[in-house]
Amino acid sequence: MSAQERWCVVIGGRGFAARHLVEMLLHHDMYSVRIADLAPSIKLDSYEEKGILGDALHKGRAQYVSTDLCDKSQVFEVCHGAEVVFHMAAPDSSIDNYQVHQPVNVQGTVNIIEACVEHKVKRLIYTSSPSVVFDGVNGIYNGDESLPYSAKHNDSYSATKADGEALVLKSNGVNGLLTCCIRPSSIFGPGDKLLVPSIVHAARTGKAKFIIGDGKNMYDFTYVENVAHAHICAERALAAGEDVAKKASGEAYFITNMEPIKFWEFASLILTGLGYNRPRYRVPVRVVMPMAHMMAGIYTAFAQYGMKAPHFTPSRVRLLSCNRTFNCTKANDRLGYSPIVPLKEGISRTIDSFSHLRAELNRREGPSKASIYLGRGRVADILLWRSKKQTLATLLVLFVFYLNFIAPCYTIITALCKLLSWEAIFLFIHGRSPKKLLKYTVEKIPESRFHMSEDWSHKAALAMASYWNSTINDLKSLCCGNDWNLFLKMVIYLVAVRFLASTSPRGLFLKAIPLAFVGFSLYEMYEEEIDSLFQYSFSFVSKVNSENLQKLSPIKVGKSE
């Protein structure tokens, strides 16, 4: 039979790795390819329109079928007449939500198995994940397929993938169906929408400066063409003679580039290739994990209100700090798999494909909000660590100030008098000193520095009037009782003022200074997450208060007839 008369189905065929498999199947002219995915119609990228896929769709060697895996009738229809089914569909692995993954990874897999059995499909290859044996705590070094499923998985994606894999392996031999499972490790390459974009996003938001853990954890990455090649190797092994097929079927296989590398070295190669700096500062996992748990908790609370899944989660922290390397000997022996694209070449191709994400093309447009709040001047440069020399010099001055005026626990009047005395002594000595001292020029402070100009006084008065009018308008709005966001901001402001008023100068100094030098910098790094947190918090409170007001509103009683 010719390829035109033999059909295979790639379920989830518009996914990252699946697109490469579709093109590889068409390139080898093995089968006509039925592409099944959730979208109502297929939208080709420009390179696909001019490439082998566009040509195959035009000539009928490929066809697209909109398919919802949760709809059994649609799954049965798309599998009808197929000789081979590649099940590569899965939701975004970065979303840790069981309700998102279970319908596709488990129930959808059940529907596919039943369709294959009903229509006497010969071979089913399931794309699984190495995470099915990863518990998120204990690293894996050179792990093989003898590792059992984890008793407690790192996230919902891993747990449901394990359930789906077990179902596929159990169905091997039913009504002549041969099955196997492919476990590709950390896929990357052109078209990647998760790994490389997340690394670049971290660099653009300032988070890629930090290495989570000791930076020595080893990883196995897999170039996307090698993943597609592994699926074809699996299909060919299951289609081979009885002895080969019997040995290959009913098994799971780890797939990697067979070139383990330190995770942070891989990330550094991607970043430097795109013009960003390498991560330099090591942060212990025990320091980062509480923040990740907090972000995960916030997402759990506000996901129903449309909050996007955070990039920073406990499962992601564990993945970034543990060893994850796997042995491909079994895949090599039984499937004949070996990588066709070396790691170095794969990284080079990937960097070339993401040229639109290069550093010089993706600078932050305009100053950050933290910089705007700090006035965009020298204060912003110091508190945001733009100039390390200025920042360190300022910290030294503040330390001296603390030792002389704050630590002795003077009263405010005493501290001010001492400060003014030191300033007077300094100005007197500075004024009496010669213009040149030991070959150094002493710049004199002009008298104009001590005078308040009329223009400056006018601007200060206008600013005070503006603040006063703004406060009055806010009070009027509060009296109406409709602006809950303003009410919450006012409460937070008053709590902050109360805290400052009740704190001793020494305690205030020790808390405020570290907070200023760390807080603004953290806000600049996690601006998106922090803003979304406040946004959804205000939205949630406003919605709750609106519902309460509706319940308390008087009930209108209609007139009796």
C-alpha cells in the first residue's frame, strides 16, 4: 500500500513536538497524516504554508480534524481508518490544576484507547513524561525504566500523565493493538513555547540573575527533532517482525539527547546566545520555596477570577534545583533510537530560531514602575542598585549615621541638635579650607545652595495645595461609600502610618532601610506578579462587597392585584 492509502493520526498535532513529528512523517512519506487538535480550523505559520505541511494539505496527503478528546464520538471519528495513532495531546504542564489535566491526560486517553480497539488500529504510541517517576524531592541521576511511578507526584500534570501511561501500557495486546510510551526529557528547539520563552522572560524581568540551589544539578535535555525521531523509531519497532514488536511493545522508554549537562549551564548557553547575562547569584532553595508557596496559594485563591498561572511555583523550584538525568539504553536496544541532532547543534539552532527574543530587541520600554515611584533620579539608581558604588557608599553613610545618631537612642531633639552641630562643624571647616589641598581641588559650596528660590517656593506651595485637594476629593469619594479600592488603599495607608508612629526611631531605621534597599529591587523584578496580586485582591474584595450590598438592599414588594 502507498502512503496515500495508509493513514496515521497525530492527536494534539498542533503542539510543539507534534508539529515536528507531522513534518517528519510527511518528509519520509510513511503515511498520510490526519492532524487532530482542539482548534476549529488549522492556521498555518508562514514557514508552514510554504513548506511540506502546506503542500501536503493542498495535495490531500494531510488533513486537519477538529477534535475534543473529551468527546468520545469525535475521537472515534478521527481514529477511523487509521493504522497508527500518536497520542501527543496534553495541557500546559506549567499549570498545576488537576481539573485541567485529568480530562485530557486520563479520560481523553481512555477514549483514544477505546477508539483504537474498536477500529482495530494496529499501533498506539503515547507521549508521556519522565516526571511520572519524579517525586519533586529526590533527584534522579541516570534513572532507567525500572524506576516505579512516584507515590506522590510533583504536580497534577505528572500525576495524570502517569495514570494515562499506565492505561496505555495495560491496553497492549487488546484486540491486536500494540502500544508503547515515550518519555522525552525537557524538550527544546524551534517553536518551543515553554522552556526557552520562560528562560528569556526571567532574564527580561531581572530574575535570571539568580541560580536556585547550588547550580550543580545535572539535567537531560532533548532537542525536538530527536523527540519526533524517537516516535518514528517506536512506530517502526512495533511494525517490525513479531519478535522485535513483542520485545518493544507494552513498555515505556526514556528519551534524551544522551548528553547530560548542568541545568544552569544550559540556561546560560541560551541566555548568552541571545545576548543576556549569565545567572550569577546563588540562592538556597529554602529561601526561595516559601515565596513560591505563597504565589501558588494566591493563584489557587484567585484563579477563578482570571488570574494567570504564576511562573514561580513550588514544582518549578524543585525542577530547577534537582538532578534529572535518564538512561536511554533500553530505547537504543529495543527501538533503535539514538539522537540525530547533537546537543550543541540543537542549542545553536534554537538560538537562531529565537532571534526575535534577542536582548537588544527586547529592552524594557520606558522606566520600571519602581523607578517611576522613586523619581527616576539618583534615589532610584541607589535603591535599585543601578550603580553599585553609589549604593554601597550610601549604605556606608547610613551605617555611620546609625552608629552616631540612632544606636545611642537619643531623643529626636537631641539627635537633631547633634546632627546640626556636626553639619555646622563640617561647613565651617569646609569654608575655611584652602581651594587646593594636597594637590586636590576642594569644591566650595555656593551660597545659592542655602537659599530657597521663589520659583521653588511657588512649586512647593502648589504641590501642597494639590495634595490637600486630592485628599479632600478622596474623602468625598469615601463618604459616598462606593469606591472599595480607595477604601482599601486608605486602610493600608493608615495602618502603615500607625506602624511608623508606634515604632521607635531605632526600630524604624533597622526595618525601613533594609526594606527600601531590598523591597524596591524585588518589586522591579516581580512587578508583574505583585501588580496582578493587588489587582485580583481588589477585584475579589470589590466583588464580595458588591454581593453583600445586594443582599442588604431593601426588597421591593410589588402591588397586589
